[in-house]
Amino acid sequence: MLRCKQGDARPMLPSPSSPIQTTPRLPWYRQLYVQVLIAIALGVGIGHFFPDMGVQLKPLGDAFIKLVKMIIAPVIFLTIVTGIAGMKELGAIGRVAAKAFAYFLTFSTLALIVGLIVANLVQPGAGLNIDPASLDAGKVADFAHKAHETTLTGFLMSIIPSTMVSAVADGNILQVLFVAILFGIALTMIGDKAAPLMAVLESASHAVFKLVAFLMKAAPVGAFGAMAFTIGEYGVGTLANLVGLVATFYLTSLLFVLVVLGTVARLAGFNILHLIRYLKAELLLVLGTSSSEAALPSLIEKMERAGCRKSVVGLVVPTGYSFNLDGTNIYMTLAALFIAQACNVHISLEEQILLLLVAMISSKGAAGVTGAGFITLAATLSIVPSVPVAGMTLILGVDRFMSECRSLTNFVGNAVATVVVSVWEKGLDRERFTAAMAGIPLDPTPDMQEVVPD
């Protein structure tokens, strides 16, 4: 626990015997994950039995996601700026960034390979015998058009905003990340002269996270509306004809989380099931809204609360939302081979390797774009001509159901990455982390970058 002396703005470092301050456990009916779970169940019931009403409830989910997106840019900006400025050394910033990107590249590529292997072993599209000429390419024309416009050069140029203010105003995560890193570095370089501004930014950060906590109270309403719309619009029966693909994707993602990420977690000294339990409210929110962005501010706050150093959280979490998309990558290679198998198109080993290499680039090129999973798939297929882009119409009807799994896997992957990089940086307060994983409610720390490394 970090404590401040009266009249001293800087927190005192804890002694090894300092107790961790805990908060009283709330009654079950006031816990967010219980409320979200009940809301999801009610949404499924309304969508199934009263589909027209379910469709009309869509604005509830849309409004909640807009509320969260409204606060994402300030959360990222303040977290990164205060985190980087608190590191005091520019070398430490580059070291954290290098470790984070090494992790992202390794496990994003591994996710693509896992999807490719499972698609070859299970072959979920075999036997459908679809004639590509019979497919309506018009249904996916918009996605294909966006994919064509999303080039690597265009992506890199789009990271630079028109102005510093426009990055936050537009809510573009990568632009906010870019501006915040530069601004944080500038504060680090001017040293003590930045102290007055840092005090203002720290106060603003506390106010923004208090607003996040307030907005999260509306999470059950948002999850209810989004789930009611999904079931009312598409129906559970939509899954029937493509249940093989959906089941394969969900099982593959589950295995990736439990086996691959679980192994990484164990090597880093923690149990991934305990981390999932700690983040259960956020995961249910992601499930209900089909958007991992809906839980981004809460993830940042909970990772800091669990003992991850603020500067690491500030760099890893927002960057991971664009570059560490494990679920999306599994989906891309699995869906691409499903389309090929359904259309009886044989893909050689060389073409599959090409598909993998293209997907590694395209998955980064559409980062931060709405409908990124479908757009990156279109971008990948357009460069591998042996697989018809029109085949995407086969999975258009169930993409909404798979987007939930994509978001969940992406979310867990970023949480694991944050803890792992914190361990590599010796920036994890093991005492707090152990308590959090044990389910003990903790008070937030005043400033996690001041925590003594373990």
C-alpha cells in the first residue's frame, strides 16, 4: 500500500510489512458481474421470445458503447503521459515498448499459426460444396472496399493526427497513443519544470477514473440492449447451418487461452484462471456488447489496482488493443481456410504460408477500424486470389456471434500481456497481485509507478 504524509504530494514507499488496504466486499446483487450476467440472460430471453422488441433495444447497447468510447481517449492520454513522465528515464520507455512489441509479434503470429493448424485438422468447411459463382459478392463489397483502402503505408500515415487536440477529439486510439507517448517523453526531458503540470494531470486522471466507475454502472443496461438485439436480429437458429465453424472457432480460442496463454502465465508465475476470475465483470461486459473497447478503461484501472506498474499498463494495454489481437488472428486463418474448403478450393502449403504472411501485415493495417475482423479477412483474401472474397458471404450471418469470441480472446490476451511485461520489467507488486488473484477487494494505489519492484 502507498501512503502519503500530510502535506507531502509524493507517496511513501511501502515497507515489506505494510498491510494492503482492502475494501468491504459488496453484496452479490451489487456486484457488477452479477448484474451484467443477469442482464445478458434477460437480453437473450427478450431477443428469442420477442425478437421485434429485441431489435428495438439496440440503441441501449449503442448508447453505452458510445459513452465508453467518449472516455477512452482521455483515459489513455492521461494514463500514458503520467506513466511515462513518472519513469524519469527515456531508456526505460524504449525498453518497455520493445518488450511489449516483441510479445505482441510472437503471440499474434502464434495465434495465426494455431488457426491454420486447426483449420487443416478439423476442416470445418469440407462437404459444403459451394459454387463460388452462386455467391452474392455485393453483400461484402463494402468490407472489400475498406480492405482495399487499408494499406500499410496508409495505416502508418494515419497514426499521425492533424493536430494534438484532434487526436483526443476524434478518439482514434493509435493517434492518442502516439501523441501521449511524445508528450510524456517531453515531460520527462524537462524534468522538475514539469512538476506543476504533472500535479494537474494526476488530479485529472483521478477525476476521469471516477467518471469511468460512474459510467460502468450503466454496463448491465448496455449489455441487455446489445444482447437482445443480437438474438432478436440474427436468432439462435442462425448458428445451425454453420455450427461447425462457430464451435471450432470457440474451442480453438479456448484452447489458445488455456494452453498457450496459460503456459505463458505459469512461466510468469501466475494462474490464468485466477486472472480470468479477477476480470469476470469485464469479460461479461465484452460478451454482452461484442466489443473489447467497452472494457478498456476498466482493464487499465484493474491492472493498476492489481499491482502492475502504471507506466507499463499505460503502454501495453492501449498498444495491445491495436497490435495484440489474438482472437482476430485465429479467426482470420480459420475463416479463410473454411471458405476455401467450402468452395472446394485446394490451398497448397506455399499458399497457406503466403496467407499467414499477408495476415500478419493486414491484421495490423486495419487496427482500430470498425469491423476490423471482417475487414482484415477481406484484405487477406484479396491478396490470396485462390480463395474467393465472395466466399465471405458464407460467414456473414454468424460473424456477429464470432465477434464476441474474438473480443473475449483479444481482451484476455492483452490482460496476460500486461502482467507478463510487468514481470519482465520487475514492475509487478507481487503482494497486491496475489491478493487480487485471490479475490480480495483492494483499494486503488495512488501511483503504481512508484511501487517498489519485486
